[in-house]
Amino acid sequence: MTKICMDGTLNSDISVKVKRGAATMQIGDLSRASGASARSLRYYEQLGFIRPERRANGYREYDESDVETVGTIKMLLDLGLPTALIEQVLPCTRGRKVEDQCPGIIDQVVAIRDDMDARAQRLLATRDALSESLSRVGR
């Protein structure tokens, strides 16, 4: 805020946020760098997975580490992990090994993997039964 003092001097109070050591980017930049849509990025923010700074004009400001975080989120979603588990797993992926930081998470991920394997086996059995039926009619 700028004030004109009684003596005619100009007094300016400007506050500036500076992120040290990291380049910043806007949502479109992060979208291009990570391959996630801007809508997905806003959703990840809503879930608390990423926490961008806000400029005075309301624009989101991300740093380079958010590119890696979004990549991890996308990978975990592609693996079929629910967002509630991603919320627990994500902090464990920063720095040390997951098993060192969050040993209880490994059991949950193993259970999800085993469930995926069981569903895949059922799907293969269904496919084989369908193929058998089709072969009987000449297809």
C-alpha cells in the first residue's frame, strides 16, 4: 500500500513472497510438465496432495517438486490405489524408502495387489470360458 505523508514523501509498503532455490510455475506450466490436466491439479489440491502458494491475484504458484509429486499421484492412481490410501502413502514417498517411513502402508498395498491379482485371475477365467463358448459356434 502506498501512502503520501504530510511532508510530501511517498511511503510504500510492498510485501513480496520469494521462494528460495526453486523455480515457480503456474497451473498451466505444471499441467504441461506433469501431463495432468489443470482440473486434476485443482482436485489434487482440494485433496491436500499438493499445496501451491497463492499470489495476490489468486493465481496458484507451484515449484519443481510438485512435478514429481503429481507424477507419483498419477502412478498411484494408475495402480488402482484409492485416494484415501494415496493420502497416507504420498508423504511416505518423499525422501526415504516407504517401508522405513510408513511400515503399515506396505501391508495395505500388498492387500490391494493381491486383490488385483485375484480379479485378474477371475477375468482370465471368464475370458477363457467365453472363448470356449465362441469356439463351439465357430467363432
